[in-house]
Amino acid sequence: MNSFQQINDSASKMELEAWDWIVRLDGDEPLSDEEKQQLSAWVKQSPEHKKMLCKHSAFWMDDRIAQTVLSASSTSQQTTKQPFTLFGAPSLAVLTMCFVVLIAGYFIQTPTSNQTQAIASYTTNIGEYKTVSLQDGTKVILNSNSKILVNYQDDSRNIWLVEGEAHFKVSKNHNRPFYVVAANSRIRVIGTAFTVDYSNTDNVEVEVTEGQVSLALTEPLKKTADFHNKNNAAKNTELALMSAGDFVSIDSSIAADTPASSIATSVARLSKEELQNRQAWQQGEMVFNGESLAFVISQVERYTALDIDLADQQLAELRVGGRFKINQIEFLLTSLQNNFDLEVRRLGKYKVIISRNKEK
């Protein structure tokens, strides 16, 4: 889905539970026997549970989910085992009919226990990037000048991107959803790979490299104490389901209760080259393909202590292309001077002025 979908902000507990089951059914791994029993018990609690599960299944309109459900074991107390079904009839056609209704929902887990664990902090300095291995096998690559807080609980894995940028390669665990909060944006996954960029505090950028993520608005975290149980308690406005290759930029000043339909920003599809270029920092590179000189300067300043000014603001729109090593900024500045008829002057150790070359 490449556009924001408006949803009902007053989602009930039943709706949240139904949506969580849909997410589990869509996972790469089949439900465990215990999960199948739990699903069967949940469906049998009320006819409304059946309707709600059907209602929320439109996002995952494929036969794989139906087959997963139909092939699961029944938790009935009957002596003879019967095929596991949600609606009483083991028919793919019956289940598929549920997929005709398109509606969004909230991604939030129903906690069974919430034992608070110690919050871990990971940071990088300017010009540094590092890979962090979390306790569940999830890999996090932190870009320059970044900070995350990690709060793993019994039923959820929670990350607060306080500043900077991070790429997440999430280990799958259906019983412990993985959340990342940055400013007013929250990403929820079971197991996938994606990047969140909050280096510019005016917006939060999200790009998905593998699998799918759920994007939502939430109340920004203000202090570490707010981080405990935040994802369980927050009222989130669901915006979109993003797939591999999708990119979005969210205005960080948008309130959590803003209707999704009123947000002008939409999810965009990146080409393979665009996605690779945006991920190049993980290999220690900056790749530009016609970006403005102003943007190039912002990236140089991101990785160094340099303060770069343009003597002529018209130069800001000069288009630049090339591949540069992050640890070879002097080569980039020399390239600008030699290939774009510019003059690069240093005023002290960290001050740089870029102007038009007056010598023709």
C-alpha cells in the first residue's frame, strides 16, 4: 500500500487483537501448535471475533495465509482431529471471501507480562558508525552521531532512536514484536530490515529493505522514563503498511492524533539504485546522483566537524554526482573544486567557504 489510509481512532481491544493475529499469520514462519490453539480459543470466544478477523485481513490478500489457517490443527476437545478452521468450514473459498474488505487497523500487542528490563544505550560519535548485536540476534548499524535506547521486555522489543540514523535487521519473533520510535513516528515489525533516519529533526525518514513494516504516528518520547511500556499505552494513528523498496518522510511536528488522510506526505517507491545509494553509508560511502550542492554539504557536515558556507547562495542548487568515501572528505572537496569550477577555501581548522572560481 503506497498511500496513507484513514482509520478509526477508537479501535477496540478486540480490533487490536484481530490485527495482531493477521500479522502473525502473515509471518514467514508458520504458527506454532501453541499459537494455533490460542487462535482457535480466541475465535471461539465470540462471533464478533470471527467478523473482526475477516474484516482486518484485507491487507494480506493471499492464499498463503488461508492455507496456513486451514492446515493448522484444531484445538477442539473432540477425540477425532478435525481440520483447523476459523469459520467452521474448511473451505479456502469461504476464507478467501473475508479478504474483500479493505480496512486498516492498529498494530499493538496484548501483553501477558511486562517485566521491565534495564535500558541499554548505544551511541556513535561524529564520523563513526558501528554495528551492535542485540540479545535476540537483531543487528543494528548506527550511522554517524547517532543514539538508540534499547528496552527489551517479555512481550516486546522496544527501540528509541533518540537522534541520528540506524539500520535494523530484526530477528523474527512472533511473540515479541519489534518497535522503533523516532520523534512522532513508530515502526512495528515481526522480523525484517529497515532504516530510520532522524538526523534532521524536522522529519523522520523510513525506508524498507526487506519484508514489511507498519508505520504509525505516536506521542514523542521526552525522557527515558517515558520509554517504559510506551508502545503498550500509546494511542497510535496507523498510517501505512510499507514493503521492501518503500520510502517515506514524516514531518516530525505532526500531532499523534492527526488523521492519516490529512497528511500530504505519501509513501514512495525507490528504484533499486536509489535504495542502494541511500544505504551506501553502511559501507562507509556517500553516493550522489544529481543531488543539490546544499544537500551534499549537509552530508559532509554530518560526518565531520566542518562548518561549510556558500559565498553565493545560487550555488546551493548546483547538481552533484559521484561516489565518495566518508573518511576521505578532502578528496570530495578537491573534486568539487576541480570538476565544478569552484573555489574551496579554509578559514581555520573547521571553517570552509565555497565560492565560484574567479580565475578563468
